Amino acid sequence: MSIPNHILEQLNSQADLISIIGKHTTLKRAGSEYKGCCPFHGEKSPSFYVNPQKNIYHCFGCSVGGNAISFLRDYENLTFIEAVNELSKQTGIEVPKEEQQNVSYQRRAPKPIAPPPVHNVPSPTVEHNKVDQDGTNKDNHQNNRQDTYQDNHQNNVSQSDQNYIEQPSYDDNRGYDDNQGYENFPPLEAYDSASYSMDSYSSEPYSPNHSDDSGYPPAWLTDTDTSAGMQDAHGIDQINDKDGNLYELLEQIQQFYQHNLTTHPHAKHYFLSRGLTEDIFETFGLGYAPFGWQHLEHQFPQDIEGLKALGLVRQSESGRDYDLLRDRVIFPIRDNQGRTIGFGGRALDDEVKPKYINSSDSPVFHKQHVLYGYYESRQQRADSWLVVEGYMDVIALYQAGIYGAIASMGTAINESQISRLLTLNPTLTLSFDGDSAGQKAAWRTLEVALPVLADDKELRFLTLPNNHDPDTFIKSQGSDAMREQIANAMPLSQYIFAYLSERYDMSLAEGKAKLMSQVRSLTTALPKGSSFRYLLNNDVYQKLGGRRSQNVEAKDALLDFDGDMTISQQLQLCFLFQPRALIDDPIESIWQQSGINGLHLPAHIKQKASPDTLRPLAWEDLQDAALLDIVSTIKRCLNYLPKDVNAAAHFILSNVKPATQDMLSRNWGGFYKALTARNILGIDGLIEELVSQLLERNMKKKIQELIQNPDHIKLAIVRKQTQLLNDWLRAQQAEQSAQMVTVQS
């Protein structure tokens, strides 16, 4: 199967090369690149570099290098077709079954245009503010063209070849003079009624040799003198034989639009009135598409096929061609390599609908794979990323020195794009308008992002005050205030609760239940094994006032299936249910929270006390062999435990001593069913309470031993520690009681 080169270029440029290679070696940021130990040869010092801007890799040790396709072939041993299909799945770029699309097109010699028919009508003149009978102001914006366009190269064609086919004359306002009118064209009223100043246009009639009327691009576009544009019949044949390239054509169109911005003051004034500088015009290649239904065809007469392939020239139902973008300021759209691949056009009048038009998908432009502003931000080595809604937001932030703002192409940002941005920075901020439409868009983006939101990634949400968007906020408050807003963007967990709590009645148990149900449904989309899933569910549950209730439920579950178990046995089962509670040692945590680790002692006691007396308690000090066995086994196996709770418990049981295993195996099934039946999300509070009880009992026992075998220094220290622990426990109970009162009220 032959795959077009432009498809391969798109696959390589859009592939998440950092993630692909990161599966096989650890990559760390090094300036604008990433480096790590080469996966192709063993090395201790990293000499392998990945450039995410160019999407290539190179090892300075073994000289291996290439792109995404070559890595999949050389390292993962995929065939070429397998590598292409894998990247197609990752990027969403479809690989054609047959070679139907190509960046090449056939250039055509321009058709000769007939001399103007004789009309007994006066030469066109400019009419300002013409008023019809009902008093309505009609600014007809005539361009003062002659009734026909003259081909500026016709003098080079021999007289014998000038058997022109009679063609209807064309005028911007009157249409074709063939008595058929514009009935099948898009309506002109939306453009003719626009209230623009006539000062923007010349009052002189257009000359037949005017560059805008010429059948060829002007000299400034082709970088040749005027005579170079004149071609004889032999030259035309050569053009006809030469294939055009869509990328090259797009670059010429971009230059044409950009040049028009300098010659149409009203369009330039629009950008200046929005606060943009001329340096920004150049950076983003901003331009203007002039009036006229066929200005692109007049400028690029040999490239009609290419213009149609790009969707910039379309055909009406009657078969006439017309330009997609007319009287609009232009935003060139670039790919990751900086090549122009499409255009966005904005109406100068807010009343014109649609306000924005993007060029349609083409062999080189696929909206769902492009982010506006990405290339410019990468040029500035942006290290943080902000998703915004509009082109002007991107440009305003860039001009303010806030790099990394990007916008999607009129469609919602997709999963692969979010994944790519999170690879560049683990924190991604989304800025959407505060209105209903903006918040719905933010929520849709949240749902799209969840499957790629690993535990080390973070999503934040920014809603600017007073219905501002980034563009208007920067004008009003300045760039420093905008940076502060971005820094204080709302974390995902807070945004979910805030968004849903506005949609359910939080004064009713039913409303809380619906909110909790939606949160649980949302978190199922998180990656498999995500700890954020549990933490988010638990966080929302606590905000709904459920923490104390869960502790009570967990205690009831313990009592329901066996009320004769000791505190130690209950704690062992709790550790089986939630082994990750031992990641941060509960004893050390309580020691710190109660203030025992910072115990202040009189100088004479401190001098005489042994170091062993002042150290925190350890699990060994509890003198409970079964508990010590389960704790040490879990700590040893933490990194190897399955994600499923029941599977993890059986893994632990298979590694403890037979005596411990016997007791726990008898009770585990009932305990697990009791907790899951009550839909217990977490038992952190119960574990903390059980550990506190064990510590309290141990310290009381130690005090009794020291009284029987007097050691006044140790006794004073243990009594002080016990007092701090009891004070902390009473404070915890008071806080929980207050929370219960708040929930009940």
C-alpha cells in the first residue's frame, strides 16, 4: 500500500514521541528537549535526546536517530504498516485505504478573458451613502472596477490566437452580465449592508494592469519583476505541465492576505483597535481577505484546482466558483512545523453571521488535530499550557508575554491533544467563559480529559471574573493580574464539586445522592488503577458530610460479623482492606499531629533521658506478633499489590505467617462483604482511631510498668506523651461532633 508523504509527515509531527519513547526509558526535561539513557544500547550516563518541537530523537552515544515511525520499527520491531496504523490510532489521523489525497495538484494555464462587450452605460463611479426611497442607508461599496478584467499578458499572445470565447462580464456588485444574477450564490445582503467607511477604498478606477485585476500574482508575491510575470504561449504550456504543491500555494495565499492588510486601512484598524501591535501582525501572519467573489482566482489563475482542494474556492449550485473568505480579517493556521495549512476568517462587523469561518478540511488540514498558537508557543519555549476559546485570546496572551495559550479549531479539544499537552507539562489549565455555553464546554473537556489523567497529571479550571475572556481581562487588568488568575486556577476536584453542587439541591439527601452518583460515574473514566479515583470520591463524600458516617458504618460492619475481635485483629483486617494506609505510617502521623514529636522537656530531664525514650513508638513496641507480621508484609509488598481490593488482600495473605493467615482468612470474607455492602469508600478515619486506641493502651501499660519498676525520668516523659495524646484525641472527637451537628442541621 502506497501512503502519501503528507500523511506520513502528519503522523510523525502529531505523534506523542515523548510518551512513545517514555515507555522504554526515563526521559527528563533538559531545556527545550528531553534526555535519558538510550534504549538502544546500555549506558549509565544519558546521551539520548528527544526534541518534541521537531518530534525527532538522537543518541550521541550510538548515533541512532529518527522519528516516531522509525522508533516503532527499530525498537518495537513493528513493520512499516503496523507502525503507521499504531500512530493513526494514537493521533486519530486516518490513513487512506487508497492514495486518494495528495498535496500535489495539476496547475492549469489561465483561461483568456474576453474583451468587454460594448455597453451604453457611463463608467462606474463611487457612490457614497446612497439612500433608497424608504430612507434606508445602503453603502454599496463599489470597487470602481471596469466592467471586465483585462489579462495583462494578452499582448504576448499572437493575434492569430486571440479567438476569444465570448464570456459574460463580471462586476463585484452586479454579478455576471448573462441575465442569470446571483440567485444561486450565497446572499450578498450580509456583506452589502456592512457599515464600513468608504475612505478605505481608492476613488480611482481600476486599471487593466492593476495587480489585483491581473491574471497572475503581483511582483511582491512572486519575487520577480513585472516582465517575469509575462509569459508567452510556450511558458503557459510549461506551467500547465508542472504540478503545484498545496503547502507552497498556502504560503503564497498567506502572503497575499498579509499584503492586503497593508493596503486596506479599515482591516488594519480592526486589529489596532483590539490592541494588537504590528510586530504581532508579523508573528502570526495576520491578513485580510478583500471584497470580491473571486479575488483568489484572479490572483492565482493557474492554481484553481489547488484552491478547490483547500476548500478556499467553492462552487455554487449553478456551477459558478466563489471564494469562501471575503471581507474578513485572516488568521493563518499553522502546523507543528510552522507551515500554513489553513485559515480562519473573522467578520469585521459583529452582526455578520457566522462571525468566524475556518477553511474546510483538506489533504493538509484536519481541524481535530490542530491547535492554534501551538507552533508560536513552542517557538517561545512555553513551559505551561492554557486552553482558551478564541484566536484573539491566544494572540492577546502571547503579546502580554504569557506563552503557551492555544485554541482548538472550532471543535472541542480532543483526548490526544490533551495527552500531548500533559506530556509537555503535567498541569494543564482550561479557561472558558463563565456563561452557560462556556461552562458546558469546560465540562465536556473535563470528560474528554479523564481517561488520560494519570495520578501525576493535573487539570485546572479558570473562569475569569465579570464575564471577561483573556483578551478583555488583559486590557482591563494587565498581564500580571492575568498571571495571578492562572496561578490560582481551580483544581479539578474543587471544580467538579462546585459545578455539580449548583445543579443539585444540597439541602436534600436526594440531591447529595445524585451528586455522589455522578461523581462515581465520572471517576470510572479515570485510568485503570488510578488512586485519584478513590481520593476524589472520598473528598466529595467528605464535603457532603459523610466522613463521620463512614467511620460509624465501618465500625458497625466490624460488629456485625464478629463482635469478639480485638482492636489489633480489627486493625489487621482494616490494613488488608486498605493496605495503602501504610504508605504514610499511621503511628508516625499520630505522633506528629498530637505534637509528641516536638515535646518540650525541662533541661534536667532532657539531659538524663536516653535517646530510646524520646524516639517515636514503632510497631515492634506494641509487642503484637500478628499485627507486626501484617504491617511488615504489606510494607514489603506495597509496590507489587494488585489494584483490586480483594485480590490485593489475598496476595498479602499468601505472604504472611501461617498463624496470622489462619485468623485473617477466617474473617476476611465476612469483613469484606460487610464493608462493600455499605458502599464504604475509605476507612482512614477508622484506622486512625484503632491505631490511637492501641497507642493509648500501650502507653498506659508502660506507665504501670514504670510505677512498679521506678524510673522517674522515663515515667515523666511517658506521662507527658500520654497527656498530649489524650488532648489530641479529645480535640478530634470534638471536631467530629461539630461536623455531625453541621451535617444534621
